[in-house]
Amino acid sequence: MLGSLAVSTMTASIATADTQNFRRLQARLRGLVGKAIDDYRMIGEGDRIMVCLSGGKDSYTLLDLLLSLQRSSPVHFEIVAVNLDQKQPGFPAHVLPEYLAALKVDYHIIEQDTYSVVRRVIPAGKTQCGLCSRLRRGALYRWAGENGITKIALGHHRDDIVETLFLNMFHGGKLKAMPPKLLSDNGRHIVIRPLAYVPEREIVRYARARQFPLIPCTLCGSQPNLQRVAVARMLAEWEQASPGRIETIFSALTSVAPSQLADTALFDFAGLEARRLATASALSDAEVEAEIDG
């Protein structure tokens, strides 16, 4: 009897600790998302926000946190969860509708067979992500334009942004990443990334605690040799050797010194001589005035 009571007490204590840990994690993620939204002015009064839901941990977390913030925000905005059913073999089409209906959130499922297109166009063994992303983006942008969407919310997190920085440097020769907020190439859509400040490891913890019904990607998820996977592995090794390195790299993206780089379109290197002469002239004038006053 006493043994059963002790086990029950211990189980209750563990459950309480788990609840407290989850609440702290949720509060931290809400704070990071709220700060990103405020820093980049992502959401305004009356916005109709399309949350792109893939069935992965990131987009589930994004939707969950935005719904939580919506309930307490002084700014009124709408949320529409949108999933693109790409007709991948074995895709459990019932999962997201059932989950979203239970949440009582407005949602829409777009059906478009991009899977067959990618398989037909991209040779076996080649990276499929580029074409898949373009087709997916086109379908989502088109639906957004037809349904009064003012902001498109994507689930990219801090680690995605840092990985993209290195992918562009290593393979594109460009110093660019994923901005937390951007105007689409056609100038018609504002894309926001409210998880921009959130580390992936904390999303993993949050998704596990919330027990989201995750849906694996059987297209790009089945390609283990992607360059992004290699970069993620490199960053994980760096982080293990020097904890906090990914955060430091991300911070560097928010504190750029154009004069210390080498882009002539970004900084007027040719005009430095004129600036030097102007400074020298100003100093000479100040010296003359000082002599007169003396």
C-alpha cells in the first residue's frame, strides 16, 4: 500500500515537473516569436495570415505559437492554415484536416500533383528540392493572391537561416541567407518567418511535448546526401565543440558592417578619398575658427 502511494506521488511529481518545464519552454518560444514579430513589424492590424503547414515539426510549432499569440494580442489578425497536398505516395491526407478541424482553425488543402512533375523532370539521384520548392511556392502564392492573404508565414527557424547562409557562401558565392521578412520576387506578397529567433533544438522539444501528428516528407526527406544535410552536420559539430556558435553566427547577420566587406554596390569605396578630403577641410576650418576666437 505504502509502495503504491510512493509510486503515485513520484509519478505526480514527474508530471508536475514536466508541465512546468513545458510552460517555461512555451513562454520562451512565445517570447522569441513575439520579439521577431515586433523587431521586423511582421504582423499588423487586420492582417490575414496564411500559415503554410507541411506536417513537419516546424510548421506545427509555428501555427501553435501564432494561435497562442493571437489569443492575447492587442492586434487583431486572422490565421488561415494552408497545406499543399503534393500527391506523394503514401501521404496520409486525413491527418492535417482532422488535426485542424479539432483545433477549430480556418484551413484549406490545396491539391496539386507536384510530386510526379519533380520525379519526371529531375534525374534519379539529383537534388529535387529546387524544383519542388518553386512548384510549391507557386501554388501557395497563387492561392494567397486569390484569397485576400496579406502575409505568408513560413516555418523556417534560426538554424535554417544560418544553414542557408553557408549554402549560399559555399555553393553560390553570395553572402545572403533567409531574411525574417521579405517581399516576394513578383512584388505581390510579404513573406514572414516568425520562428527566425528560435533554435531548432527547442522546436524539437516543443513538438515532442505537444505530440504533433508529424508527417515525414517522402520526397526530399529521402535524400540523405543533400548539401543542406552536410551543412547542418558541420554546424552541429561546431556547436558541440563551441556551444553558442550558431547563435553568434545568427547575431552577425543582424549586425552587418558594409564598410568591412567588399561589395562595391553596398558601400561607396570609391568615395572614400572625397570623404577624407571633406573631413580634412572641416578640421582646417575648425582650426582657423579656433585661432580667431583665441
